[in-house]
Amino acid sequence: MPWWMELTLSAFVLGHVLGELGDQEAARRSGLSHEQWVEQQGEYGPTIMNSGLYPRFTRVIIEAETPHSPDRQDRGFEAGLDRVLDGLAAHLPYSSAAASAMSSSDSPGSSAT
């Protein structure tokens, strides 16, 4: 694997971990439990949405499932990791064996999801 692929993957993982640690530290400093802190942060969303100044933000928040899920951290990490890995895979050398495996998994009756 080229060095830049390792760096990209490492940066994604590190960024996600630091984000979680930052949330935990902010909750600790507030004196609230992590769940209470997350709920308190959620109060800013309606204020921003009701201002009418950010229609795209409003649409994303209304349509989003992940920010409202109790497993949002895991789901966010998995979704981001999938996209990073897909992007890295697009830069790997083409192989006819891999293409054959992919085309057979996309065929009708295959068990691929």
C-alpha cells in the first residue's frame, strides 16, 4: 500500500477519535453526563433552523438519521470509513480477478447486499 494511502486512512481514524475525545472532554468540563451534554448541544439545531438563514443545514438536519441515533458515533465512523476505503480502492491497480469477483457478486441471485 502506498504511503499516502496509509496516511489518508490514519488521518481519518485519528480525526474521528480526536472528535470523540473532544466531545467527552467538553462534557466533562461542563459537569454534565455525556448524554446530557449531547442533548444540550442538540438545542442549538432548532435555533439555527428557525433563523431561516441556513436552509441547506435545515434540510440536512431534518433528513438525517445518524445525528439522532444513539449509535451515531459508530454509524458515522463506519459510513466515513466506507467512503475513505472506496476512494483508496479507486486508486489501486486494476486486476481482472478483482473485476471478475465484483461482477459475479453483482449478478442476479448473488448474496451480495
